[in-house]
Amino acid sequence: MKSQKMKILAFSLFFALAATGCTLTAGTVPVNPSNAPNITKPGVTQPATKPTTTPVTTTAAGSGQTPGTKPSTTTAGTTTAGSTTTNPINPSDIKSGEAYDTATVRDWTRNASQAAYYPKQKLVFLTFDDGPSTKVTPLVLDVLKKNNVKATFFYYTHGDLSSRAGIVRRTADEGHAIAIHTASHNYKKLYPGRKANVEAILSDVRTATSNIQAVLGASWKPSVYRFPGGSFSWTGSTSARKAMTQAKQALGNMGLQYLDWNAMTGDADYNNRDKSPSGLVKYAVKTTKNAYGHVIVLLMHDADHLPNTPKALQGLIDYYREQGYEFGILK
Ligand SMILES: [Zn+2]
């Protein structure tokens, strides 16, 4: 078992090192098949089970795919995280423009060696929770716009977005992804006894969804979700783990894939860490370096009381660009 693990590691390392730096420009469709699957498959993902070495589809990505089509391979809405798939995957199911399939990204951030596919290029997903804030979100959007970088906003609607409707519209108009965080952010309601209450979570998601739809229209459909507090915070006992699994499945049945994070600025942490803009960048760099692999989901918050988050953003973007990361959003 140990040697198999070593093999997986060696293969992953090989593929990581073999990356030639070929990159997809956002929105373009690769025409050269050798460049098409900018997403590579280690080929030894499940040594104990049937071979999973089905070749990667190398036809031009996007051909025959209707934009916005739900990925049919990695998620299907019913699988919980971590599963790999034996089907050939059309890269356009994973990536369209700057948008990546959330369940796939989740696999990548969890353990690259077990993910069915792993991107050659370094990727970072800037994610903001708890907005929209009239004070902070516009500043965040300004920095993103100036840099032509897209991000994913997990909105906390708390009841009524009418006073913040302009910000929600601007977020969508400027090409960012809008995802569901919560309508209530009420841990006692969502996780009574520190255990997920599936009905409460689903009801909260429905409320947040209709709040956002009241602004963007009923044609806006959510597909990405982040558990308030992170899914891993509510798995302290066997029954809590079971409840969390049920919640993930129920969300999947609604067409929502959840995503936590593997790096953070620590902007909303309750501690004495340096929360100056440079302190936030520093902590993001530290957690990025500690993350497994080179797909980074960075947690930040665009909340009223966190004015340093937009101030840190330029430094963060500069850091990831210098390190060769591309910026992605979630779908
Ligand atoms: Zn939150």
C-alpha cells in the first residue's frame, strides 16, 4: 500500500514536472489536440480498482457542448466529494472560459494524487464570503476590474438584497461568479448541537437563492455553495459526519456543489494575527505554500467590518501572478 502511494506520488510529481507551461487563455478553445487537455490525468488514480486509464478526450474542447451544460461526469449531483470517475472527460466539462467545475476543483484541492485529473497550470480561485457589503464589495470589485481578474462571491443575503441590488448586479455584469453562502448565517439554526440540520440548510439555501433571484431574475440558478463555517467544522462526531454527508447529498440533488478552501488571508479570524493588508497577504502566502498541490481556493470576506480585505487584494493578485498562477472562477 505504501509503495502504491509512493507510485501515485511519483506519477503526480512527474506530471507536475512535465507541465510544459502551455496555458489556455480564458475563453479560447484549443484547436491543437496536443494542447487541448490542459488538464492531465495521472493514470494511476485508483490502483486497487478497475483501471481508470481511459484516455482523456483530446478533441477540441467545447465542440458539441452547449454552454452551461451540467457536467455529466464528475458530479451528477449525487456523488459526494472525493470520487473519481472512469468516464472519459471532455475538458470543457471541467473548464469553460474561466469557470471550472466545482466538484472537480474540490477533488483537486483535497488531494491531487487522488483526483482523476489535475491541471498542469497553477490555478487560484479568489473567493469572497459574507458579502455583498456596500462598504467593501465595491472596493473589491474595483481592484478586480483594474486587474481584469474574476472571482467567486459567496453571498450572505440576510433577508433582503434590495439595498444592495446594485452591487449584486455589478458583480454579475463584471463577469464574476455568484454563489450561495447563506441567508441567515445562523449556526444554531443550521447546525444545532454542531450537527448539520439538512432541512434547515436546504431552506436557508432556498431563501438565499430567491433573494438573489429577486435581483438577477429567476433565470439565475445557483450551482455553487459554501457551508457557513466550512463543511469540516461540523463533523465532530459520527452522527455529525453522517448528517454532513446527507446535507452534501441533498444539496447535490438540488444541483449545488459545495466548496471549502485550502488557503486564506485570515481576514475574519478571531485571533491577534496581523490583519493589516500586508499581514493578510503574508498569511495567504503562508497557507498557499502549505496547501496540497497547486490549485488554490483562497478564502476572503467582503464584509462591512473588514476594510483591509480590498486593500490586500492588489498584493494578493501580484503575488499569484508572480508565481505563475491563473485565476479561475467556479461553476
Ligand atoms: Zn460566512
